[in-house]
Amino acid sequence: QARALVRRASGRFRTLLPTPMLALCQQALALRCGPPMLSAARPTPEPAAAAAADGGVVLQGEAAKQWLAERGIVRHDMAPQDHDRAGYRSEPVRPKVGGDMPDGPRPGWFHVPAPGGSETRYAELKESLEARRADAGGTKLATVCEEAQCPNIGECWNGGTATIMLLGDTCTRGCKFCAVKTDAAPEPPDETEPWNTADAVANWGVDYIVLTSVDRDDLPDGGAGHFAQTVGLLKFRRPELRVECLVSDFAGDAAAVRTLARSGLDVFAHNVETVERLQPMVRDRRASYAQSLAVLRRAKDFGNCDGRRVYTKTSIMLGLGETAEEVLRTMRDLREADVDVLTFGQYLRPTERHLAVVEYVTPEQFDYFRREGEAMGFRYVASGPLVRSSYKAGELFLAAMMDEDDERDAEQQQQQQQRGTCGGWRARGARRTGSRCREHKRGGGR
């Protein structure tokens, strides 16, 4: 309404628009769309003022916003967010190891209820894990949920999602945000791990499993073959199980990406971690923004063959000094790489030897990026302070989305088969009478 009125005001009907209404338009556009463009033929009212149409009384500040909101022109919850990106920073900052942390205690939105309860799925999975470890004589089947002390463990396990860590607990890279042990030559992988993992998961009764690992640059294929073998055994034991693999960039090795993308997994996940400017400050020097985008793009290309569908997923940490425009640019790059699912979470410093948190991002700012991601065309965006790469809410949505896509694919395949049968009849008919085939092409045949 405001745009239309200002458009009239700038044209030949300008003299018919009352001065109070012109001020109202100015304020509405200032709140929703930034400063409006008006000609200089008439003095421009202050952007913080709105004029009441019933007497020309000028209202200032909050009173003006209230007056506009009562008339349905602008909503309080949208006024500050559409033009200033929910108050997200606009000046870039360089994060530092040992840098200053945000003032004050950690915000209250990081508090979550403790997991547990004797009758919950969490308790059942916990007991199953402990029994499995006892049967294995102390051999530890590691879950990231426990190793990383993830705050979402209760929510995820009760929802039927778990994350298993393969290939040991020692990484060959040293990213400045991660506290995992590092070594240039970790212990060789356990060759029985794919079978042990498949046996354990088959007995858990979970619906969605996430396989992840440390970086293993010491292995020729980066561990892709180990992952592929585990996926194949899981699908053999439980074909209905949804399997997501959260993996490294395999040093950009296209053959390794192909091996995993065609292993039968459902979701290929690889985290870009942060915006392009911060990559060398946050990640190991062997990782790069362009390499991560290439891995995600290749995974989609390699996986979507032979009638299969592979979904791609990535995650971005916020609170490291990135600007809103940098985040939005990264999101656009990810959409160009045809990424399906995107998650945003708050970066939290694991120890004082890692990068300091630049700022705690508010839930409202996380919600802003969620809305922007959905508008860009991502199939799903999970965005919140406690959201992590493997997060139950996103995985439950993914599972439902995959089921829906499978049903649609089955219907399309059935329709194609019906058309194929019809096509065979047309070909035979064409040999007998060309006219009947042409009628069918025009829609006359049945």
C-alpha cells in the first residue's frame, strides 16, 4: 500500500495526496524497505515520524510504529528485520585464538533439559550401547553424541537418530575450531568395524543413522571405501534404514567421492563450516571453500544415476565474525552447487587453545537465515543456536522428504511403464497403419 501511494505521490497525482498521508508512506517505507525515493518538489518528513491522517498530528518513534501496526501497514516483528537483517553484523571481524570472548555469561537459550527417563528411547539405546560394548570385550563403538557431549543427545536418541564415528578418534588435520586429537599417522582402521557397526545398528531399532569420521588423509581414498562398505552392510541388514554419511572432503579426490556417492547412502553430507573469507583462519590449510563446494557438487552428480537419488547437506557455524552478506553469499554458492539441506549452528569454543567466540548469535538472527534459505530454494533449513550437523529435527524431516520423493518416483515410474506399453502398441500400429499412430500422438488413441 505504501509503495503504491508513494508511486502516486511521485507522479501527476501528487497534488491530490494529503501531506499527512505522504508522511505516513514515508514512514512505512522507512520501516519496511529502507529510505523511500521521493522527488524534492516537497520537503521530506523525518524518517522517524508518521502523520496521523485524521488531523495531521505527527507521531514519533514507537508511537509511529504502533499507529502503523494498528492499521496493518507494518508488523512489529518485521519492522527491524527486513532491512537490517535482524541486526546481524555488517562489519567483518577476524577471529583469534586466545581472543576476547563476548561479555557476560552464556545466553539462556543454550540451556536444554537433561536427557533420560527410564521409559524413553534414550534409555533403551543407552542400555543397548553398553551391552554391545560389554559383549565386545571393551571394544568401543563410538557415538559422536557421547564423545562430543552433544546437548541434543536426548532429543536425537528419543527421536530415533544416532551418529556413529568410524575410522578411529584421531584426525590428520588440525582445524582451529575442533578439539579432536590430531596425528599425522593415526592407527590403521579396524577392518571389522563395518560388520560390527552393521550388527549393532541393526539391533538398535533406530530409523535414521549418521556415519561420520575424522579426516584420514593418511589413507589412499581418505576412508571412502570403509564408509561404502559400512553403508552396504547396513542396507543389507536393514534396507529401510536411512543412512547419512557426514564426511571429509577426501582431499578433493573425485574417485573417492564417487565411491561413497554410489554406495547406496541416502544423504551425502560435507560441511563447508564457515564463509569463504574465514576459511584459512578456521579450517586446516588442506581444506578450502572451493574444494568443499566441488565435493558437494560431485556427490550430487555421481549419486543421481541409475535411478537413484542422493541428497546433499552441509553446515555453517555462526559467531566467528562473519557478516550477514558473507553468509548470504555462501548460501547462494551452496544453492548453485545444488545442495538440498543446510544447517546453521552457534560456534562454541571447546578450549582456550581454540578460536574465541566473536559473538553469540540470537535465535531471531538464526531465524532470519532460515527464512532466507527457504526463499532461496533449499529443501530444508535447520537454524538455531544448538543445531549441529547431525540434528534430529533435520533428519526426521529428511526421512519424511525422502519417503515422499520415493512415492512420487514410484508413481512416475508406473506412469512411464504405462506409457511404454502404450508406446509399444503405437510402434506396432505404425507398421500396420501410420494414421492410427498419428491419432494417438494427437491424443485420439487410448
